[in-house]
Amino acid sequence: MRIRPSRVLVVDTLIALAETGVALLLGREAAAQGWPALDLPAHVLAALANLPVALRSKAPLAVFASVHLAFAGYVTLGYWPVVSSFGPLLAVYTVAALRPARVSVPCAALTGALWIYAGAVTVHASMPSVVSQALAFPAVLWRFGAVARRSAELARRLRREQEERARREVAEERGRIARELHDVVAHHLSVISVQTGLARFVFDSDRVTARTALDTIDATSKEALEELRRMLKVLRAADDGGAAAAPMPGLARLDEMVERIRAGGVPVALRVDGTPRPLAPGLELCAYRVVQEALTNVLKHAPGASAEVVLAYGPHHVGVSVTDDGEGVNPDRVRTGGGHGLIGMRERAKLYGGTVSIGPRSDGGFAVRLTLPTSVQAAGQGDDTTG
């Protein structure tokens, strides 16, 4: 998750105020430690060595220069160096975290040199101790900052790759849907052709059969037009390679799918509510694929769980739900940014004007619920509102 610049400024301001407060409180102990008590110039320099870190994320080099300049003036006047050391050390970390090594390494070296200078102008300083601190403190802080910088770069690169992969998967999924719809439309046109031939053949001898054929042509042509309209919305120019397409599965084959999942070791129950009726092949394919993906996720991500598939026929809609009783929630099942299966479910539901909900259940386990309108008008309205 990206942090907004305004929040970064607020956090850095609070850090600067906290550093300044600690420095001023620590300055009260200067006399007890054998150092001159802090007077007005010392308080001003201590504040100047800490307050600028509020802007460290916006101008790390400018802040580094200003706090080190204040720190140099502070120690030159002979005050206790520890009081004003917080700002310069934090500035070293910040430069290492936000700037490349060719910039941050000299800054860390400058901090070490200034630390040695502070020891040199101090009467009671132990130079071996000062030198070791001058080497250790900037080096450690530079290392932490460099690691933070690399981590941030890797996170940005990963985010870009995930976004690109998500866009590519959406395009690929829509391409697959378009090819499937092409086969469905071809089926519609084949039915229309057969029924047209039948109507022409019996038009003079059997008016009832001819009228039935014409009614079938009317209904099928409307469904075909709707399939074409949906297909054109998502069609991407892609070479299908001329491969022969397999027949599209439908809701009648849910029991076969359930048996396959059972063979994989997941107990699955299938329940049908309402009166089954023929649906547009595209709708059946959409519901079938969503159930298939949901059960596959149970098999992959919820070992030991049992599942239930419910197919519900309503007056103007059909719904399918897949629920399981797995313990806990596997992050792979709820990651929406790069999950190909979840992208496919949502794209299919949107294509047919439906809705899909995917997520953990309040009483444990996971649930996928899909609702699709079964009337031409409802599906068309759903497409307009979701596209």
C-alpha cells in the first residue's frame, strides 16, 4: 500500500518534534555529565540540528547539509555532542534510503569525519572510542538505509509487474471468453439454419411444425444477437491458431465435475433448488466455469475441507454458490491483484450482467456466490451498468 505524501510529512514532523524534545531534555543533564550547561545559542543550535528532519523525505540532501552544519557549530562551541546527534544520524539513514550509493556513501563519510572532529575539539574525549563510533554509527545507519532503498525498489518493481500481469491476464481471459462465445454463436446460427430448412420444407403441408420452427428461430436469433453484442465488447484481435474447439460444457454437466473433484479427495455435495430449465448456452458456460474455478480452489487451497455446490433456479435469474468449511483463510484465495481465477470469475459475471461475491465466511471457510439474470432484457441492462 502506498503512503500518501501528506501522511509522510505528518510522521516526519512528529519525529522531528520528538527528537528535538528529547535533545532539549537531555541537555538539562549536560552539567551533571561535566559539560557546559545549555544556554540560548545551544538551544537554538540543538533545535536547528533536529527540526529540519521534518522535511527529510522531500529534500534529504538539503536537510543533511543543514543539520550537519548546525551540529558542527554546536560542537565547535564546546557543548555536549550527544544532545544534537540525533538529527545528523537520521539524516544519514534518510540519504541512504532515498539516494544512490554514489551520493549516500560520501554523506556517511562526512558524518564520520564530523564525529571525529567533535571528539578532537572536546577536552575529555577518548579518541579510540570516538573513532570507533565515527566508523560504526554512520556505517550501520547507511546499511539500514541502503537495505530500505533496495526493498522499496523491489516493491515498486513487483507492483509494476503485478499490474502488468493483471492487465495481461484480463486480456487473455477476455480473449478466451470471446472464443468460447464465438462457438456458442456458431451453435445458434446452426440451429437457425436447420430450423429455417425445416420451416421451408413443411411450410405448405404442416403449418404447426412450421410455426414451431419459426418460434425457435425467433428465440434463438435473439439469444445469438445478445451473444454477439457481448462478444464484441470483449473481443480482442488474436489468432486462435485454427484449433478445433471442444463442445461447451453446461449446468447439466455439474455432476460430472463434482465427481471429478470427489475423486481428487474433496467431499462435495450438489443440490439443485427450483425447477431446472434450458438457459442460454453462454449463461450456462459462465456458471459452469465459475463453479469449476471455485472447486479447483477448494482442492488446491483448502486441504481436508468439504464443499457444497448449490444451483438455484429463480423466476428471472439463476444462481450458483460454492462454499467450503476449510479452517482459516489462505491468502492465495483472496488475493485479487494477481489471481487469474478471480479475475476470470469477475470478468465472466460482468459479461452477462451478473454479480459475484468471493471471500471468507463469517463462520469459517470460503464462499463464492454468482447470480446471473436469465432474461435477455435483464442481462442487457446488467451489461450496460457494469461495462
